[in-house]
Amino acid sequence: MDQDKATDNNALLETDEPAKAAEFLRLAMAKITELQLPFTPVFYGLFYIYVSGKNTTLNRKLERHIENKSLTHENAVKMFVNYFFVCSEELTEGLRHELLDTITEVVSSIISIAGKSAISNKQLEQHIKTLSTTQSTQNVLSIVSSIIHVTKQFVSDTKQLENDLMVTSKGLNTLKNELAHARLEATTDSLTGLLNRRGFDQQLNKMLNDRRKSGAGFCVVMADLDHFKDINDNYGHLFGDKILKVFARLLTDKTRSTDHVARFGGEEFILILPETSMENAFIVSENIRKAVEKLQVRNTKTGDIINAMTCSFGIVAHRFDESASDLVDRCDSALYKAKQNGRNKTVKG
């Protein structure tokens, strides 16, 4: 083993402090979400090590796969085995014995619950014996699968096992909910509760795929609060945040539940209106624009009421086979024209 690999492996054996481990986990989840990979233990393990920087060799390999868009589940498993499970004999041996102890305990409990079965017990004893001697991670996984298959035959109707599985199911549901919450957070703007830029990109790509299949058209509307910098400068960023939240709520109220509303960045917002013509998208935008003119927001610190807000809009209808970037660029250009023409206007692109 060369010096670099030895250093990498020693780093993997170190235990992270809870705060550091939590941060690594957060960064790993963010990376998995960014690459639109499934939330599996293999990818969790790989990207936890990746963001922690503990194995430079693994990081280089991962980065090549990411760059070449060749990071498949099969490749991930190979890297996990090569760079994580077998990074050192000490780690591999420890993991194998820990897995053996856990499986033995679980199987013993299942046998006690389900009653004696000569054939099944003999098969289980053989699997456990094989598990205690194998050095291959892949063989371990295969043996565990066999154990599950054997025990399933005579424990499926056991009431006690049903109770145990219910507890496990609750744990899995909790994990599932936590993962769903993590995915939601990754696509939600923390200030307004709307979709963020990532969430918008995902919805837009879905709309493009749906259109290729069904042919149904849609429109995109980009909105920008006029002179928002002046609001921040005159009343402070906290009041500016309040304005953004009020505007976000107005956008939601003035659109359908089937529409997608996102904060594009800063004071810019963007809407996807499925199965909507340019004429109807213009009506929706004008309704919002006129509602913004009537907004009155009180500054709780000074008591002042701000009622001179306006908003500009750019709207486009998707052209069949048009890319996401081209569509957004056209919409941005329409918004720019609205700004150039004096603001507080809706311009079709």
C-alpha cells in the first residue's frame, strides 16, 4: 500500500465528532440531490466519504464518473467495495464480525419465536457457519439474503414477529418521511416556502418530458418586483423579506393548484402554467400586476404603510422541442423589455 492510500485508509478509521458528522451527512445529501441519484446506503456511504475528503483516491474516481455522467448503481457498488469496505483489513474484519454477531442474534430470536424447524435450523446453521468464514463482502450479502429467504418460510404468520416487524416498519416509515422531508427542503425556498431554483428546474424538465409525450403546451412567466433595492435600502432587509413573502403569497393565491410558483433568485419569481395559452398567461400576469399595485404593507417598526409597489412581467409560450435554457432566456428577455419600457408592465416574448 502506497503512502497516499495508507493516509486515506487511516482517515477512514477515524471517528467523526457528532457536529462534524451531521455536517458531512447534510453535504452528502445535498450532493446526492444535486446529481439526482437515489437515496441508498451505497450512495450515502460514498458521498459521506467524498464530502469529508477522507479518501482522495475515491474522490478522484467519483469526480471522473460525475464529469463523464457515468455514475451508475453498479459503479457505485464497485467503488464502495474497493475504497470503503476493503480499505483496510482491520476495518473489513471488524465490519464482518459485527455483521455476523447481528445476524446471529436476529436469527436466534426468530427461531425462538417461530418454533423449531429441523430443516430450516439446519439450513440456518450452515449459512451462519459460512458467514463466519467468508472474507468477501459480496458473499456476505448473498448469505444474508439466503438467511432471510429461509427464515421467511416459517415466521411469516407468527404474531410476535408481526409485532417486531411493525416496530421495524415504523422505523422505516420514519426514515422514509425524513428522506422525503430532506428532498422537500432541497427544492424549497426557505424564506417564501415556494419552489427554489432547483425545484423549478425539476418541474420545468418534467413539463418538457410530458410535452414530448402528450404534446400539451404551457407558458412560463417571469416576475420581478420593481425598485426592490430601494425598499431594502430605505426600510432594511428584514422588511424587504416581509415584502417578498407577501408577494409570494399573492402569486400562490392568484394561480391554480396545478401551476408551479418558484423564487428564481433575489426579487425574481417564475411561474410554470401548464396547458395555458399566451393570452391566458397574459391575463394571469395582469391580474397579479394590478393586485401588486393595490398592496399595502405596514412597517411594524415605523408604522409606515408601503403602498407604491409595482411589478414587471415577461411571458413566453414553450416552443415544441425548445430546451429549458432557451425557454428561460426568452422569458428573461421579455422581462428585460418590460423593465426597459418603464416597468409595471407585462411583455410577451
